[in-house]
Amino acid sequence: MIELPEALTLAKELKEALTGKTVARVLPPTKPHRFCWFNGEAADYEGRLRGSKVVSARGFGIYVEILFDSGLKLAVNDGVNLRLLSPEAAPGDYQLLIQFSDGAALVFTVAMYGGIVLHDGGLDDEYYCKSLAGVSPFSPEFEQHFYEALGRCKPKISAKAFLATQQRFPGIGNGTLQDILFAAGVNPRRGMDTLTGAERERLLSSVVSVLGEMTEKGGRDTEKDLYGKNGGYLTKMSKNTLAQGCPACGGSIVKEAYLGGSVYYCPRCQAMPAKGGK
Ligand SMILES: [Zn+2]
């Protein structure tokens, strides 16, 4: 799933690879997917895009968006995989394929669900709008946003619920969350009201530094980039490391289902408070 580091990485790669290229063909799904949605009919995308030139691409929250010289924008969300194929490569099944005049093909596939939405800038979708309006963790306003968001939550909200639900921080999801909490030494189930001021500060700085490192290294190693290569950031708490143990203390990593997805943590380095809290 795309989270902020991958959205920024894909956008950078798309911008470098596609800017100046002209759309020659747009092919609709080879096999329609029940949970892939379009804006109107996918078959109409060709008529709306053919002859347009890519002028840029951007990433925000859980979205990657390609901008065309016609003013149209093609936004994809976290469930869509993007792959740029050379003219010789044969694509398998896909939900959309854009072929450029030089033969390169951008292929869109979907595993669980995904949106591939062509729009003119006025897209009225809750997730899209929240992602677009989200305060970047790399901006100077983020600290204020973090504490204001915390102030609006119920005091006992857990660390995972605080960071990864309700789109308070678009682009932090169940993936990036794990290493952020590990870096902060905070258990996913821990109530935010049990964190000291210093621990809250450490959580805030972990959000910024971990997302920054993931972005700098081209996304997480559990995800793939535009060319099918794994990201360069080696996750510390993920399915990849479950068997290896905690990189800090060597103890076993715990995997548990919690709030719609597995959490991975070290019960020693991310201990629950001895009494009180949840
Ligand atoms: Zn540990």
C-alpha cells in the first residue's frame, strides 16, 4: 500500500520519467475489478487524454497524481500499483494502461481495491481532499498540527489510533506506523494520555525523522517503486523482520491484529506502562 514515503517516491519517478511525454493510447481494464473505481467510464479515458502531454506529477498523503497540459489530473490512491514498462515489455492484466508516443507504457494494477480517477481539479472525494489539505510532516507547521490534533482526540486514544486513523495524518498508515512507534519506544496500544511530555515530543520527532528517512531512501523495502524495485528503506518492524527479532534488544517481535491490520512491536522496547493506561 502506498503511504507518504512511497507517494513522494513514485511522484518523483513519474515526474522524471514522463514529463514532456505525449499520451498515444489509453487502454481500459483487461479484466474488470470489482473494487477498482474510475471517474466515469474507463473506456472514455482515451478520448479525454489522447494527445495530452504530461507536465508534472505530485504525491500527497495516500495519493499520487499525474498532471497533464490540458489541465486534467489523474489521481491514484494507496491501493493502486504503478509500473512503467519499456516498449518491449509485455503487460499482463491491468486496470488501465497508458501508452506514450515513445512506446513506454504506464500500467495500473489493483490488488484489493483502488481508485484511478481522472478529473479536472474539482474532485470531491473525502480522502483525496484530506490528503491534499494534509499538513506535510516536513513543514514547519507540522508540530502545531500534531499537538492540535492530539488536543481534539479523546485522552485515552491509543497511539496507533491517533496516528493512523481518521486521516489526521494522511499518508501515515499501518505500514510506516510500525517503525515510527518503534523509534519513539511507544506501544501501538498505549493510551496517549499515558505519555509524558517528553514521550509525546519523541513521538512527534519520530514521525518526522522516520518518514523523512523512508522518503530519502525511496520508500520501504516492503513496497515497490515505478520500476518494480523494492524501496531502499529497510523496515525494522514488519513482516520482513518478524523472524529476526528486535534490532535494539534482540528480543522477539510480537505480531498482533489490532485496529484493522497487524501491528509489529517489541514488548520490551515498547513496553506498556506498569499500571494505569491501556
Ligand atoms: Zn527491543
